[in-house]
Amino acid sequence: MGLMDKLKAQAEQVAARAQEGTAQVQAKLDAVQAQRTTDGLLRDLGAAYYAEQRSGASHDQVERALAALDARAGQGPTIDVSVTPPPAAPAATEGDSPPAADFKLDDL
């Protein structure tokens, strides 16, 4: 095998690896885009439900949001519906101001 044949074979291997890498990146990009779409639909559902419960908005918005989510669920992987707990209150630090009432049991 001549030098040119070896170089051609190496170039083909590099091209094949580059195509594999491109396919992996495209798959990851598609997954991220699908997750963003799902997140947006879940946000819309939450907003519609909140508006219904707090502002007296129509239940039709909730039904439309559910229908959109059902359609999305039929297209791909399952939708993650786990609830994230609210963030915890920040802990007191050493530099915080003392409590407003500074008394002792003897003062009672």
C-alpha cells in the first residue's frame, strides 16, 4: 500500500469520526430543544391553572394546555413531572443583626 493510499484511508477514518460526532451533537441539541418545548408547555399549564384558581379565568385555557402536553407526550420520551421543592430560607450568618428584643429570663 502506497503512502497516498494510507493517507486516503486515514482521511476517511477522520471523516467518519467527524460525522459520528456531528450526529451525537445533533441528537443532544434535539433533546435539549424537546426539553425546552416541554418546559414551556408545563409552564403554560401552571400559568393557566393559577389564573383559573386565583383570577377566575376560564378552564378552557387549562384544557388547551393539557391537550398540548398530551400531544407532546405522544411524540417522545416521558415528561418529567416531578415537583421541585421551593428553595430553603437562607440561614442566619454571623454578620446578621441581633434579634429586636434582647432580654433574659430574670427580666420577667
